[in-house]
Amino acid sequence: MNRIHGFGISVLFFLISFTGFAQSINDLQNKKAETTKEIEYTTRLLEENQKSQRSSLNQLNLLTSQIKQRNNLISTINSEISIYDECIANNELSIEILETDLKKLKDEYAQMIRLAYKNKSSSDVFLFLLSSENVNQAYRRLLYIRRYSEYRKNQAETISSVQEVLTENKARLEKQKMSRQDLVSQTQTERKQLSRSQSQQNNQLQKLQDQKRDLQKKLRNQRKIEQQLENEIQKIIAEEARKNQEEGGSGFALTPEQKLIGNNFEQNKQRIPWPVERGVVVERFGVHQHPVLTNIQVRNNGVNIATEIGAKARSVFNGEVSKVFGISGGNTAVIIRHGVFLTVYSNLKEVLVKAGDKVTTKQIIGTVFTDFDDDNKTILKFQIWKENQKLNPEDWIVR
């Protein structure tokens, strides 16, 4: 009975551990599917940009994003392989244990059969009972015979159960090994794709090295655009502060409804939808090295999101449009207030809202501008502010 009990515990432990492995593998497969979609979308944007056969900073940024995505995908596949390695090792161990148990069970059962054969005569059993010293002893011997018969039956059923689990485990092990091999093949394919992307990135970088003067000019223009945008945001913040100071407060002057919207906005951190339906972050928040110009740093108050031609910009949360204005060389910008938070959408055309409009989550506010003279570059510039504090949008939008 102890061996049967031990068999049950070992099988239960294996099933619990395998369930945990299956959940981890499922999570990684979902992550892998999402990353694959991102790579496919980035590839589509690259193909759209490369129609002009010219090198551009936007192409370089897209390639850099794609390389990061491929590295993430390879890392995810490797994590999945590691789980399969552990799962295969555990499965092999369980098979070894089950085979050992099965052999012992069969040996014991064979010994019982041999003993039963030696005493198969019903007269032997009858004599065994008659040789009892008294009625109580005869009754106990009868119970023993019945229990022994039941034990033989249970032993046969246990052997059948162990054999069944063993067969299932061996089949599962073969599937696991095949799945692992498929993942290894995927890794090899992705590494080849990664190598091609890195080669394209190096080619783009070398070509752009010859365009330094043009890139410096674009950077100067971009800084002017960013400064105009920041000035307008600061004007709104200053005006709100002035209104509130007149009422004896500080910071934004908010109605109860606006305070509620602001609280809801903050509570939805990391769950706020993207300002476009689909896109790729090609320039991140903060100060970082220019991708081509050496010893030159760029500062981004938000993120730059590459998207497709005709993409619609949308409000990321319920709020009120504070301002719609044009930027010299930077098209149109929209600022939406969500309590003490501001979201900023720039490089738009065909804006559909005006100051004072109430907007809802995912409501379309305009179309992202496409620069057909710059490899069909379609970039939405998106920022989040909390009063006069600049926030990293990637900490807020859903991943």
C-alpha cells in the first residue's frame, strides 16, 4: 500500500508541476505572438518608407526598433526553450521512477501468482481453514484469504494504472522534444533575420553619415518645433495656475468633475490606450544620443510613434480640449486636459476638434501628417504632462 500511495503522490506532483509549466509556456507564446505582430507591422512601415530608395533617419529608427523587437522575440523563444528543457528533464525523471515502480509491482505480482498457483487447490484452502485451533482463528484466516485476494486485484489495477500513465508520459515527452526542436529552428530563423536587419541598419547608418549637414539642419528645425510646443503648454499651465491663485489655490483650478477625471486618469496608469490604433515607438522619452550625429544629444518630451499613411490620432482618455494650434514647420497640435494631466498630440492635419470640446477615450481627433517628401514618414508626437511635470508616455500607455 505504501508503494501505491507513493505512486499517487509522484503522479500528482508531476501533474501540478506540468500545469505550472503549461501556464508559463502559454504566457510566453502570447508574448511571442504579440512581438511577431509588432515585427510584421514594423516591416510593413519599412517597406512603405523604402519605396523611395533613399536613406532616411526614419528608416534607421524603424530598423532599430525592429532589431529590438527581434531580440525580444529571440529572448522569449529562448525562455520557452528553457522551460521545455526543465519540463523534459522532469518528465524523463518521472518516466524513470514509473518504470522502476512498474518493475517492482510486476515482480511482486508475479510472486503472488506463483504462490497462488502453489496453493491453487481449493482443498488446500479448506485444509488451511480446518487446521485452525479455534473458530476465531479460522475466521481471521478467512479474512486474510479475502484480503489477500483483494490485494492481488488492487495490485493488478495499480500495474495497469502505472502502465497507462507511463505510456502517456512517454508520448508527452516525444511531443515536448518535437516542440523544443521547433523552437530551436525558430531561433535560428530569427537570428538570420536579425543579422539581415543589422546589416541594413549598418548600411543606412553609413549612408546617413554623408548627410550630416542635412541632419543637423533638421535637428535645429525640430528643436524649434519642440520649443514652440513646450511654450504653448507652459502658457496653458501658467493660465490655469493664475486662475487658481485668484481663488486662493495653487496649480490647476479644477471643477469636481475635472478632479474625478484626473483621478481616473492616474488610476489607469499602464492601461491607457495608444493615441493611434497601431504604431511603433521610434524615438523614446528623455535625453539620448542622436542615432547618427556623434556627440549630439536629443531631448524628447514625449515619444515619437511611427504609424501608417492615413492613421487617425485619438484621445487616450476622457477630457476637454484645451487648445488647437498650428506650429511653424510642425503642422497642428492638440492639447487635451484630463484633470491635472495634459496629453499632447502634434504633427496632425485635418483636426476634428476645437478648444472646449469634450472628448471620450479613443475618440478620433485628427489625422497624422504624412511627409511624402521624406519617405512617406508618418509620425505622431505624443506627450503626457502632470501640471508642469513631463512624464514618460510609455509608463502610462498599455503594453
